[in-house]
Amino acid sequence: MTIVNAYAALSPTELLAPTKIERRDVGPHDVLIEIRYAGICHSDIHTVRGDWGPQPYPLVPGHEIAGIVAEVGSAVTKHAVGDRVGVGCMVNSCGECTNCTAGDEQYCLNGMVGTYGAADRDGTITQGGYSTHVVVTEDFVLRIPEGIDLDVAAPLLCAGITTYSPLRRWGAGPGKKVAVVGMGGLGHMAVQIAHALGADVTVLSQTLSKKEDGLRLGAGHYFATSDPETFERLAGSFDLIVNTVSASIDISAYLMLLSVNGTLVNVGAPAEPLPVNAFALIGGRRSFAGSMIGGIRETQEMLDFCAEHGVAPETELIGADQINDAYERVLASQVRYRFVIDAATFA
């Protein structure tokens, strides 16, 4: 085992604090990554605060990891020392079930292994990217293309793929009207990706405070959902709506904004249920769907797409001692648009 510096949550109510954790020795198919940057995701906050259920504390969060390969196992063929690489929301799966063999490891029928807070195949609990190093099996390590800086790459490993996957699967592109609900860490990525795919993009945000940003990032239209007239004006307008908000909203009201055969895809993950009025669905042959992240193959595709089209998150770089303040700012929507931790500050 190797001992490395990290930041951990000790309980749902305590502040994250410096700690030391063990990383396993590099096995034949493993890659040791020197972490350079780790993004802060709203999921980190939900998880460490127990919003989604009890957690195995102490817990090191972080599933937006970018760094440099420091060592590879004897059987590794996909990566070499010095490579620029990333790790997203999962670090293992069974590799044998129908979903895994189809490239949908995130939906592994035997349970994919999350980057933190999950039972790994050897029975240990995974610890995430708020640390200086991580050891990951090579199949779950991604290549970061040239043209994407490592600090910018980190949020793509969650925020990027979480929005890219449903936009691709539900056909965002030329001739399609796509609405993005929420203009936060996920939303600002969805706007850029949908625009790069060629869709006509509308932002639906609670207020117009980020309208200038939304239009600059590729939206053609921007509406405040706090204005009741918005829902009347836009009724039946969209082929696809991507809801990025991790809070309870009136899903039925948003479903009514879909055209016939339209789909609303939920990627935000609030702790509360999202009730749906059946008539909002059957009245227009509408669909209410959900999407998590993408598989490894699709995540690599997303990274290459972002490099080709100049799609990148807007980030604020912080030190480890600012993590707890950053959490509060995320909850207050006071970040534009993604915090990234300089992993050198864990040392």
C-alpha cells in the first residue's frame, strides 16, 4: 500500500478535513495517476452529506480527476508513464454482463464500482480524487486529448459526459429544438454541447441573471421560469428538454413545453421524488426519461468531441483549504460554473 494525502468527510455534518489514505499497490492491469486537478461536483455534496443515503466514512469524494500517469502495471497496454489521463465516476464493473459488453458499464447489471464510497472488487471502499494519487484499472482510465488543459478536462469527466450522453442519445442536432433547464455546472455544459451538435438551444433558468453567459455559450434564447408567461409562451415548443437541476421542480409543467413525441431527460439528481401528472405525458405522447453518465467508450468520444469543437467548462481554481467554502457556494449557486481543486495543495 501507498499512503497519500487527501481531504475527507468524517461524517455527514462535519467539514471536510486533511487526512491520509491508503492506495493499493499497482497490479498488472493498474495505472497509478498523479492527480493534478479534481473537480467539485454537486454529487460530491449530496453524497458526503448523506442526502442519498448512509455513507462509509471517512469518505474522500471526487470523481472528476485529471492527471499524469506515474506508473503502469506489467500488463497495461492502453497507457504509458507521462500520459495525460482522466478518471470519471466509475473505476470498475463486471465487464461481462449485457450492459458492460455493450459499452454501458455505468449500468452494469452486477453494479458498477463508483470512484468513491463504493465496494471495490477486492472488498475495499473506493476513495476519490480529492487526493494526490489514485490507482485505477487501465480500462477505466481515459485519454485527455491535446488541446484540453488538465484543469479544464477534470469537470468534463462528470459534467461533460452527463450532458453529452443524453444529447447524443436523443438526437440533438440540426433541426432540433433543445431546452436546457438550469444554468449551472451541468447546464452550462449542456448549452455548449447542444450548440456544437447543431441544435437550436434555449435556456430555461429561474432568473435572467445568467442570460449573457447563456447566449455567449451558444444558446439562441433564454427565458426565466419564475415568469408564468414563459410556460404559456413556450408550450409545445421543444423536441428535447434536458433537466440539469438537482432540486425538486414541477416536472409536469416542463413536460407541457414538449412537442408531440418530445422527451424530457432528467440528469439532475435531487434527493426528493419528482411527481409527474400522467396527463402531461399522454396528452402529447411525451416521454419522461433519465440518464446518468456514459460508458467509457462514449466518455472518450465526448472528450475528443470537446477538443475538436472547443467545448470547455468555465472553472474557478481553488486550493484544498477552500473546499468547504466552495461547497457552500455551490449550494448557493455562487460559482460560474465549476470549482476545480489544485491537487498540489493536498500536499
